[in-house]
Amino acid sequence: MFSQVQVRAPRAGAVQHSQRAKRDPASHDGRRSGVGTALWSIGLTAVLAVSIVATVVIGPAGLEPADVVTSILAHLGLGTSPLTPLQDGIVWELRMPRVLTAAAVGAGLAICGVVMQALTRNPLADPYLLGLSSGASVGAVVVIVLGVALALPFAAFLGALAALAATLLLSRAGGAITPTRTVLAGLAVSSVFGAVTSLIIFWSATGDSYREILNWLLGSLAGADWPAVAIAGAAVLLIGLPLLGSARTLDAFAFGDTAAAALGVHVGRSRVLLLGATALLTGALVSVSGSIGFVGLVLPHAVRLIVGSRHRALLLLSALAGAVFLLWADTAARTLFDPRELPVGIITALIGGPVFAILLLRRRGLT
């Protein structure tokens, strides 16, 4: 009798487990999506690591992947470099800072795009929605015209913060901050700051300063150095990583403010904090790269087609995809027309525009 009970018990448990699975298929879907997210994360991380080495190699210096790896390890105190001083300088002082800055900027802009699209429930939202790019442009153009380009990152960051303050004040003037009011305020501020930038260029920019301004406005990583890596990397670590932890809040916002409040989200405070964090991250990134379009707009939609709209997966994979995308876009910008170099914003627009059109046709409306 006891042995029969022992045999029957697992069968009963199995039946109960099967019944629970039938009643709650979402739990199995969640586990499958979790496994899929993990696999995509591992795959994109591997692609990013390979891309970093490959993009450092590409160019006229005659480098090999093994040379790049050993040079990096040597600078980390893990061996000696086989390269000549000139080759080692090309790897460590020229290309590595640029590659790492591109990866950080791409990851940060993609995260900002995901957050802005969730908060505003607007599929066309991007990191520059609050007028940040226009504000940063005013700061950058002023210091370039004045001939103090060393202060450019600081001035661009201050300009972005000024645009953020103007947008938030304008959006709160009519009451609580709402998605529609935020978008409209951002458009108004962006228009005003854009006009100020155009006025400064028209009256003051000449010769080399005009070319430098144009490169910055179109987005360029040509001048990236280790301080730029520090700024972009610190911004992504200190602001981007906490934003990755806001997935549940963003999921709640996707259902609207009323539903988010019902789920326990403090709607007004959460929106202001997330908008502020996104603005700070965007401002820091723009200060070292200029205005690079389409990364924060297109990459979240592309990743959403693969993993769906759950922000826990969307934020992480968008960051990895954005880093890989901007790495290769910047490599194309510096090599396609060698010895001339294009601003990377031109490449991202040439790629991002058609890709966004394809996504629009596939989805028949990005909602």
C-alpha cells in the first residue's frame, strides 16, 4: 500500500503541474522569453567585443586583431606590446578612445530612446525630444565661435541643461506634466534654440569655425580622446545603468498614467525623475559626440521586433545593439571616403532613414 502511494504521488504532482501550466501559460512564456533574452544578450555582447577589436584594426595602419588584443592587454599591465611606438599610439591613443566613445554613446542614446518612447507613448520620440540637441548646439556653437573649443563639452552640457529646464518649466506652466504637453514644449524649445544657433552661425561663423560647427552639428567622433571616453562612460554607468532598472515603471507607463497609478507608480514624480535622468545622460553624450540622429529612434524599434515590448529585455538589448550600430557607423564614416571623413550623423541618417521606413512598413504603424 505504501509503495503504491509513493508511485501515485509523483503522478498526481505531475498532473497538478500540468494543470497549473495550462491555467498559467504566461509563466512558461515568461521563462522562454527570459532564456531568449539571455541568449540575445550573450550574443550581442560577443558581437560587441569582436566589433571593438575589428573596428580598431580597420584602417591604413596594417594592424592585425592579435596586435590590437596584445596592445590592449599590455596597457592593462598584462604583458608587453609587440607593436612599434607609432602603431601602439594608433591603437591606444587614436582608435581605442574613439571606438569606446562610439560604443558608450550608441548604448546611451539607445537607452534614452527607449525611455522617451515609453514615457511619452510616442513611437517617434528620441533622446532629443526635449530640445536637448538644440540647447547643446547653442552652447557648442558659442564656444567654437569664441575660439575656446576646449570648453566645448562643458558648454554643450550646460546648453542641454538649459533646454531641459525651459522644457520642463513650459510643460508645467499649464498644469501637471503630461506626455502631450512635454512633446509640445520640447518642440517649442527646440525651435527657439535652433533659431538662436542659426543666428549665431549667420553672424559670426567663418572659415575653420564654420567647418568645425558643421561637423559638431552633424555629429562627429573624430576628436574623441580618453577624457571623452571618461565622460561618456561615466554617464552610461552612473545614469544609464539605473535607467536599466526602471523597466517595471516603464512597463506601467506603457498602459497609460491611470493604469500606472493603479499599479502603484507615483506618476508625476517618476516621470520627472526619468525625464531628468534621460536629459542628463543625453546632454553628457551630446557634449562629446555632437548631435547623432536615428540611434535612439530606430534601434529601440528594431529590438522591439525581436524581443517584444517588455522593457527589462528591451533596455538591455537596445543598449548593446546601439553600441554595435554606432561602432560600425563611425568606422564607415572614417573609412568609406578616406582620406576624407564624414560626420557620423550622415551615416546614421543614411542607414536609419531607410531602416525606419522598412520597420514602419512591416509594422504598419509603430505602436
